[in-house]
Amino acid sequence: MNAGVADGRRYGELCPIALGLDVIGHRWALLIIRELFAGPKRFTDLEQGLPGIGSSVLAARLRQLEHQGLLTRHQLPRPAPAVVYRLTPRGAALEPVMVDLAGWGAIYLMGGDKDLARRGRWLLQAMSAAAGPPPDGIQTVNFVLDGEESHVRVIGGRLAARDGLGRDVTTEVRGSVHDLYQVAIAPVRSAAASGGFEIEGEREAADRMLDHLITGFQQAAESWRSKA
Amino acid sequence: MNAGVADGRRYGELCPIALGLDVIGHRWALLIIRELFAGPKRFTDLEQGLPGIGSSVLAARLRQLEHQGLLTRHQLPRPAPAVVYRLTPRGAALEPVMVDLAGWGAIYLMGGDKDLARRGRWLLQAMSAAAGPPPDGIQTVNFVLDGEESHVRVIGGRLAARDGLGRDVTTEVRGSVHDLYQVAIAPVRSAAASGGFEIEGEREAADRMLDHLITGFQQAAESWRSKA
DNA sequence: CGGAATCCTCTTCGATACTG
DNA sequence: CAGTATCGAAGAGGATTCCG
């Protein structure tokens, strides 16, 4: 919280980049933030979304990030004896950094090894970040990918992917994580409806959403290819 | 260079943020990039600009970043038996990430401990990043801060700070690093000419540049304060 | 002198086991 | 469920040495 106070190793430079990295430059820190961008989470949810993290490292990072004011611990009130972690505005202010980093790192999605962990929501986050402002009237769509639930909605004029199903959402896309990666990464633009996606509810709303996500991602990919 | 191939520890996730961090998430990596944004540098220049880095870590990072296509080694041709490191387009494509991170981390400049290392160019980079597009007709200005030479010029419609004096630049600002930090960080907007800066050449050009840098930085600081 | 490799110590990480 | 305890392995910091 206090300026310049960071746990762990610091760079010791009066430079905004170095000072920022003192806070979010430690291993796993930014990925914890990524998880919390999808909504508040419990300790075990985070472990689940960060394959390979050790519980002690996760606990240490959460303590540190809380201490620095990027997230808060909430004791859930009644029936559930649970603690949830939630981003503060200061943590949420990392959004542009995350979006740019996702854009920069997206070219590594192509050719990614076969044995990398995959989550549907990671890809939905990436596609939402890559896609520009959505057309007016686009509606929230639920996704169930390999049984994992998420939804994509408009927040602040841009698309954002969140965990869990949105309430009062009447459109749902079901399919496999693998297929979504295929559709997104494939150099050839596949028709939105082409994949093995099963759509429930308003097919037109689902198509609009899928089309915007895929088109935006593909166009971004195109521009990376030409620049790199 | 190849997708997903990173030296050292990897996250093993098919997510653009995790894959990006596999490349630039290691300690010192982003600060090496920051140094190279100011122009090509030799090994010892980098050591000088990264106080506390070990020579073996620096050598390892340079090897890794070269291998991944973010920078290149150049054998300088004739008289100097020197090697310079230079960003590739892929490395330079990190600019938006750096700018956003500098913006996010800038609030930690206020209240920074007294014993942090300071460099005039770090602050000039930060101010250039914070300041919006400069007015038409702004001219490149040289800075000599505590004997350290840099210059600020327009690149791609925005200000950018580089190491060394610009050639054919007729305006020079001289002063101390400490004073520039004071002027930038002070909550009260000090008049550009107020500090102990000595201006040589076209005073008006220097004032325009200082005014734009300081005003831009202060306005950015204001918006951080209100948001956080 | 620039550009490292080597050696040593210390910290951090990853994995597993354990506990309120 | 939400962490803490522990321990071997990997990475980082610092100094010294080496080589062209």
C-alpha cells in the first residue's frame, strides 16, 4: 500500500517501471490478477486456475498483493465458511497493461505446444481483449466449454470474459475448449457456426458474439503477423 | 523465437498473458528492454543502467532475449571492438506495455525512498510516456542532468527519451536529476523555468518542452490520484 | 577495457505433507 | 476449505577470474 513498499526483492530504482515491477513483477503475481479479473475467487479456485503454483507461494502472493492494496480478502458472511479475494480499483487499474500484454503475447498462441494447460476462459479473455468495441446491441452470452462455465459481456464499452454463468442470460454456447482454440488460432477464418458448437437460446445473438470475438482476434493476429 | 519456447521456468499455460510472461516475465528482463528503448547499448552500458544486476544474470538474459527475437547482437564494425545490443521490432512492440506499466507504476514515484537509484533518463522516459501527443512544432531538446546526457524527441507522434545528445539539436537543458524529480513529483505545479535549470540555445523551445513534459506528468498524476 | 564464465551464498520456487 | 510447514531444486546477487 505505501509507496515503494514491496515485499520480496526490489529493484531499488526510482523509475515507474521498476517500482511497478516491484509490485507485480514477481512470479505468478500477474496471473493471479488475471484470474481475479474474471471475478472474485476463493483460494482453491485460484489454485485451480493457476496449475503448478504451490499453495505456499499462492498464500504469500495473496498476502503481498493485499498488503499493497491490489486486492482484498472478504470473509463471506453466513452459510459459507469461505474467504474470497477480490480486485481493488488499484488492481483493476492494471487492465490496460493486461490487455496490451495479452496482445503482445498472443502470437505465441500459434504453435503452442500440445501439452500446455488450456482453459476456455483464458481464451475468451484473450479474444475479448483483442476484439475492439463491440457493435451496439450485442448481448451477454454464456459459454460452457468442457463443462467449464463462463460468460462474455460488455463492460466499459469493451468485451470482458467472466467466470460462471451470467444470470438472466438467455443465450448459451456449448462446445469443447479445443474447438474454440482451433477456431481462434486457425489461420483460416472459420465460420462462427461451423465448429462443433451447440447453441441454445437466441442463435443470432450467439452468432453475433462469436463473430465479433473471432473476427477481432483474427484481425489482431493479422496485424501482429505483419508487424513482427 | 519459436512460439512457446522460453528459457528458464515457464508457466505451461496456453494463455497469451502467461506465454508473454514466459518471455518477458523474468527478473530484469523488462528493465533491460527499458534500457534498450533509449537506444542501442553495450554490455557495460546496460550494467551501468541496471544497478544491482549481476553480470552473469545480464549475460543470461541477453542470450535468452536474443534467442527469443526481442533483441539482436551487433558486432560494431571497425575501430571499436564492441558489441551492441539493439531492440528488434518484436522487442520494440512492447512499447504500449511499457507505457501502460509506467503509467500504472508512476504513483509509486511519490514517496519513493531516499536511497533509490535515480537516473535523469528514467524520469524523462516516464514523463514522455505520461505526456500526451505534443503540440506541433515542438523541437528536440537535449538534457544534461548531473552530467548524464539524453534528449527528448518526437517519435511516432509521441515524446520519447533517448540516451545521448541529439545531433543538430540547438537547445539544451542542464541541471540536476534531483531537481527534475522535484519539479515532476511536487504536488504543486512549479513553473518550468523556476527550477535551477540552465538553458542554452532557444529558451522558448526548452520552455515548451519542459512545460509539456511537466504538465502532462502532473495531469496524469492527478488522474491517478482520483482513480486510486 | 569490454564481455563474459565461474564459484559461492542466499533467496525463491515447486511439490508434498500436514493442520485448524 | 484455507491455508502453514518442510525440503530439495532452481534462480539470483556478488565477487573474482578469465580471455581477446
